[in-house]
Amino acid sequence: VRTKLPAVGTTIFTVMSALATETGAVNLGQGFPDFECDPKLVQSVTDAMARGLNQYPPMTGVPALREAVAAKVEAMYGRRYDAGTEITITAGATQAIITAILAVVRPGDEVIVLEPCYDSYVPNIELAGGTVVRVPLVPGTFRPDFDRIAAAITPRTRAILVNSPHNPSATVWTREEMLRLQELLAPTDVLVISDEVYEHMVFDGQPHQSAARFPGLAARSFIVSSFGKTYHVTGWKVGYVLAPVSLTAEFRKVHQFNVFTVNTPVQHGLAAYMADPQPYLQLPAFYQRKRDLFREGLARTRLRVLPSEGSYFQCVDISSVSDLPEEEFCKWLTREIGVAAIPLSAFYGDGFDQRVVRFCFAKKDETLRGALERLSRL
Ligand code: PMP
Ligand code: GLN
């Protein structure tokens, strides 16, 4: 086969989850909760199915869900997106991101990614025929380096992908950083794909700096989020994209042919459930408590704990524990210590190894305690 993606194998998440299952390790690798979602949400979806809401919804998504998203975004970030022309329901953030890229990136266009980055971005750009331009986040702190981003922009730059709260580093962009990005892009036509799937997981009282808050960014952004993350239902694969009318129109041209629409009862169930903002308003405190429990335990191990400002990830420096390359270390940790993790090198095109691995703390307290007990043997 003349492959279109020669560099791509099986994703690290699949590899590490399979190894965790095979070895009986505690799986803190792939990011997903090991606890149940709110039973009210399950009931809400079940009710929609029982009411016969089981045929195709509109291509753009169930109107009530688009309205609920519009209301939430306005309440959180102060910007009104039109439910009819600026919001589209997608099959998770993954499909939103590839669809946005296919909609705007033409062969030969350059697209900037900030490494380490989520593993679907680069293959998505390649499938669109775009040229990937990799700009590193500052090693060690994972903050954006605006001089390097500025230097990477050329007349052929079509878009930049940004992600805050960030997977895998758990950093959160500040208002000043978003303003810098806005200022940098102002004289250009560069579009932004802003991956905000962890928007409701920002800690220590910080607000999430959505691109929606910044008019100069909102006007050029596809803003992507995921109900899977917010409501503890990663397997439902439903998300959404916000974008100005003209960008949404382009997005929908592709969306109608790569998925057409997204499953109906889940959309109705989510729409009814979203009438109560408490579940997402309580999410920062819910995950901050888990983060703190996990960090306190990690501090008693030989791993060096890095900051976790948002998302449900916690990175650690392994240099005082092992000389193995990150990926080998993660496999060793899974087999010998019984805890699965994800190497940060998997989020870099060249496999850059800075002695850092990622744990997911979206787990029951007992799961986290069990993992910590094993990690204390390091
Ligand atoms: N972007 C980032 C940064 C993610 O961490 C994830 C989930 N792992 C996604 C996108 C994909 O989200 P979804 O499951 O809704 O497709
Ligand atoms: N986003 C999840 C993570 O980073 C994994 C999703 C996937 O398996 N593709 O762990």
C-alpha cells in the first residue's frame, strides 16, 4: 500500500492501555475517567431514546443543544455565538479538529503546531496536504515562545493550533499570553484552531482564557470543546465547534460529508442536562481535589512533580528514578511497578525526550491511592 501517513503507527494511548490491561496495571495512561457519569445524564439520554428521538437530527446538530452551548459560552466567556450559523455539534473534539483543518488547509499551506501537541494534529494536517511547522513550547515550563511563533509565520501560514488547558503538559495560557497571540496575529490572515476540550478543568481560581473572550482571536478561530471531558463520558464522542459565520459555513461543507451529523438521543440528553450549569461549574473543584490528593502522594515518591494548572493530567520528571528513554520507562513502569503512564516524547515529531511522563488523575480516589502505593516503591 502506498501509505498516506508513513510516520503513523498505533497511537500511544492504545498501546499503553493494551499493556495496562495485559499486565493488570493501574491505568493512569490514556485520559479517561474510571468512575461513572451523573445518573441524571444517563436518564436524560435514555428518556430521549424512549421518546423516539432516534432518527437523523439536523446536519448541524440538535437545535436545543446548540442553544444550550450558546447560552453556556455567553455566560462563561461573554461572547454570543449564533446557534443557527456559528455552532456545530461534532463527533467529539477529534472530528471537530480534523474537519476544521480539512475545511481550511489547502495543499502547500503551512500550519503551525506547538510541540508537545495532541497526537491527532500532525496527521490531520498531513491528510489535508498541509505542511506542518513545528514550534516548541519552552522545554521545562511548556510556555509559548512568542518570538519563535512570530518567526514561524510566513505568507503561506494558514493556521495555528493552540491548546489550553494543555495536553500533555497541564499548563494553562494566561490572559497576557492570549493577548500576545491576538496581537501577533492581528496583521495576518492566520486562522486559529483553539482546542479547549479541558475548558472546565482550570485550577487554583484561575479563569479559562477561551479564545472567545478575545474579539481579535474569536473572529479568526474555530473553538473546539468536548462533552466527553466535561461530563465524564469520553465514550459518547460528542463535542462542538464555535466559529464565525463564514468559517462555520466552510466547516459544515466538510462536516456534512465526513460524518453528516451526530447521534440524536445523546444530543437531546445533553441539551436537557445542560439546563443546570452546576456540573461544569463544579468541575474545577472536583478535579482540583483529585489533583491535590495525587500530588501530595507523588511528593512522597522519588518522582519530581511538575505544575498542573489545568486538564486532568499531572506530569513528573523521571530523571532521578531512571535512565531509560521515556517510552521504555513507561512500559517498564507498567510491567514492573504496575502503573501505566504516557511518555511526553509521544507528543513530539522527533521523539524529543526531556525525562517527563504524564499521568491522568481522572480516577476514583481509591485508584489514585492504589497507584500511589505502587509508585512509592520506585
Ligand atoms: N484534544 C485534546 C487535547 C484531547 O486531550 C482530546 C482527548 N484525548 C481530544 C482533543 C479529543 O476529544 P474527543 O474525545 O472529544 O474526540
Ligand atoms: N485524549 C486522551 C489522552 O490524551 C486519549 C484519547 C485517545 O485515546 N485518542 O489520553
